[in-house]
Amino acid sequence: MDRSVLPVVFSVLMSAGAVSALGFVWSAPGTPKPPAKPEGEWRILDAVTYENISIFPVVSSSGYDTSYFQTLDEGLSSGEVVIREQGSDGMSRSRDQYPNTGQPRVIPQYGGASVNQLVLINRGKRPLLLLAGELVSGGKQDRIIGKDRIVPVGAPPLPLDVFCVEHGRWSNGANFVASKTIVHPSVREKAAVDQAQTQVWNAVRSGSTAKPAAPTTSASASNPPMARLNTQVLSEAIASSVTTESYDKLYDSKSTGVSIDAFVDELATRFIRQTSHLKGERVVGVIVAYGGEVAWSDIFASPDLFNAYWSKLLRSYAVEALARPVLREVASHDDAASFLQRLNGREQQETDPHVYVWREITEGRLTQIELDTLDPKQFTLHRLLLRRT
């Protein structure tokens, strides 16, 4: 070899080594990029499938101590959390007293009753965790929580933003109680993301707000699959037995004639079978697909917190499946795994100093909502990622 060429060859080799050391790898055109790493210490299992729904368990070998928090169902059931209509009488804070007198402070009045606002007081010894879409029954109308948030111990009476899911009733009822229900994704999206009362009502009446998927064959195009909880079924239930359009009564097997309970039981059995042999890991969340489309995920800071919500979340996913056409496509594992990645889009935040940070990130049709606790230390309690309908 010509001695004059050697320095050039040596220089090229050194340059290639430097590029490799910096982590750059040359790929042939069209080579797919490696998948992005998940946001947290998570991995997903194979899907639990049944009819048109696939549920991918999200597992982790680590988690946070969330025993510091109480859920809405726990607080209402124990009486440590009280929810009333605005302007109602008789709400006083037993642990909040005027100094040196021992007399209880009376909850301030916030004017007359309002469809979209209630008053909540946390009398417990633990902060209260609220999730958008949780249902409380009673008062003048059944309502759902409008946004994820934390209510600290000793907080003053809280004006609570809510949405009605019982159109047609505005009359005195029992005090608000735990319904152990969270509305299904189509309704929950309209409350948590769109924050519009009319759209919430429309979603309750229509079942699913998702657009029908295009048929994959000519045969299915001429005879498209129908949802079992379709608009006609729901309209007939409203006309015959659920005259106030109560969510809790409408989405009931007896009202619609659709076996919601049997659907939930089958999913629960398959989920237990899929997750019962984990070693060193526990379930902290799920990613949900309908047909071939990954649509929703709920992930929590601990297995205990996931378990506290799982039964009512599972029912909500099942109702959504029954309200969508019966499509046999199954979403891929890779598509589901993409729901573990953090969005990179427009972000907005709200915060209650020293209590929590709420953030929403929007990228295309995807919306990610996170609730971080700031006390005793900062970490994400709940992470929701959804594909908007």
C-alpha cells in the first residue's frame, strides 16, 4: 500500500471509532428504529383478550408507599369524607374548632345548589385521592368527579367541580354515598378532557363516542357488527325503566338486558389467570384496546392503589367494550407498549402548593393526564393516557 494513503485510512478508522463511542450507529435505509424505553419501571404482559377487548397488564418490580392516601370510596363509606349540595345545612367540621372556645366551625355557604359544583370536606386523617369519572350517588342528581386531585387533611370545605350523570332529576335525595363506580371511558373522557356537561350527557345516552371502525371485508361492510349496548338499546331502557337517565341504573344488566356482569366476570377470571404467576413483580396498571385500536390506560404508583380501583375500572372497560362494535381484531403488543411512553406535546399544569400538581399533555389524538403528590415527597400517583374519540 502507498505510504501516503496510510494516514488517510488511519484517520477514517479513528473517526469511525469516535462516532461509535458517542453512540451513533449507521443503519441501512428503512431500518426500523428501536422502540423507545417506557417512562417508568414498567413492562407489559401478553393481552387478556375476550371478544372485542384486549387488556394488557402493566407490571413493575417497584412502587411507592401509597397507604398515606385514602380513596373516595373509603372516605365516604367510613364517614370521614362528606359531600353535599352547595348551600345545604348541617355540615360542620368536627375537628375544626374556633381557638379557645371548642365550638365547631360551620362550613361556609356557597350559594344555592348547582349542577356542576358540590361541597366536599375531608374529616379523615389521610389525604383524599379523587379520580375523574368517579361517581357519587344522591343529592339532587348523581354526579361524577371532574378532575383528578388530592384533598389534604384539615383543608377548608372544598367547592368540588363535578358533572351530572342523571339527566332529568333535580330533587332532594339522600346524602351522597359511595357508588363504587367509575364511568366508562367515553363518558370519562368528556369529563376529564373536554370538561363539557352536554357532551357528558350525550356520551351517557349514546354508549360509546368512538367512531365506528371501517369494515375489513366486503362481507362485514354489507353487514357491519353491532354493539350490544347500542343507542337503540339505551334509548329503550331510558324510555321504559330509567326515566331520569341515571348512569348507575342505565348501565345495569337488568335495565338493558345485556349481560354486563357476565362479561365482567369472564374478563376478571382471565385477568387473574394471566397475572397469578408473577415473581418479583406486581400489577400496577393496564393498557386497554378495543378491536385493533389501543385506546386507554390507567397506571398507578403502587399495586395496592391499583387494586383499590381495579374492580370498578374493569367494569368501566367492559361497558365500553359492549358499547362498541364486536370487532375481532387484536391490538399488537408493540402498539400497547407505545402507551408506556411519555407524550411530547402541548402541556398545561395546575397546582395546589405543597399538595399536588396536575398536568395534561396533548399530542395529536393522544392525551396524557398525570397527578403528582407533593407530600410527603413528589411522585406520580395516577397516570392516564387515552386516545380521544
